[in-house]
Amino acid sequence: MNQHLVKVFILLFILSGCQESVNYAKSDRYPWQVTLMSDGSSQIFGIHLGVTTVDEVWQMLGKGPKLALFENPDGKLSLELFYKEFTRAGLSGKLILTVENEGNVLQDLKQQAHKKEQLESGVTQHYMQTQSLPVIESLKIVAMTYMPYADLEEEMVTARFGEPAEKIRSHEKAQHWLYPDKGLDLIINESGKEILQYVSPKEFTSLVKPLRP
């Protein structure tokens, strides 16, 4: 990692407590600021998982994300909003928001898709028509994935997120740092960028189940 970039990123961490944000509360600006809600859910970047709707996200972040409908080999569908450029308080990265699978909405979207593509993972990606978008406005965001462009050094992660409750190595160069109280699975990637996966703490067991033997 470029040494200048490291110094800049460290400086952002040090100054995080005194920077101001025009659009976001001080508790909603950084990826380590996870607000726990009384119903067992959580809020990150102003998005309340299980409560904030797609329409509310569009009002906050704009209607510019790519929409992707994925179908697993078992037929399970998932809809994601993908923001390629997401910046808060000087930190930039990619933001992916997973939408709830409510009723037959996603199944209907699949039927309306104008194109599909088989990915190497075995997952099928369906491409949706623009006119289909209004039907998802009331659907809620249930999970979030944040991929910062800058590398997160382990010391930085510990300083901001604290010591993880558990570490699970899923790959020779990738390790999952688990924070069940925050609903966070933070993947430390020694050969690539880090990945932060958020769900409501009450849903954390389902998130990490695939990591268990």
C-alpha cells in the first residue's frame, strides 16, 4: 500500500471525532459507527436495517445505483442496489444494499427481466427493466456491504471496531473478524480490499452460518 495513502487514511481515523458532516449526524458518518436499535436491529450510514426503504435510500443517496437481481442455483432470489462511488467524511468505497424478499415482488421482477447471465459461481444475474423500479420503492433494506477503497490495516480495525469476538479463516489470505453485537462480519483480505458485511445483530447467526464447519 502506498505510504502516503496510509498516512492520509490514519489521519482520517485520528480526526474522525472532530470532522463535521452537513447531511449526516455525527453517529452516521463512519463504517465503525453502528447504532444499535431497541428492536435488535442496527443503523449504519443513516440506513436502519429492516426499516429504511428503497425510496428513502434514493432520497438520501440518489437514484444512481445499479440494480442487480441474483438467483442462486436453489432458486433463491436477492435484489441488490450497488453504489460504485460512496463517500462519507472523506472515506470512499463501494456500497451494496440488499433488499428484502417480500411476497412475489422479486419473482415478478425476474419474469420481467429482459436479459440474464450465468456467472462463474453458478448464480444467475437477471437484468431488470427501468419501468420495474417503482414496485420496489416500499421494500426495506435488510443488509449492507461496504468495500472501502483504502486498505484497512489490522491495527486500525482494532482501534475503531474493537477486538472481534471471533476470527475465522476462510481462505489462505482472508480472515473473518466477527462482531455479533454489531451484526458485522469484517473480512480482512491480505491480498485485496477489505469487505464489511452488516446485518441486524439478531440476524447475525444466519450471516455466519456458512463459515461454520
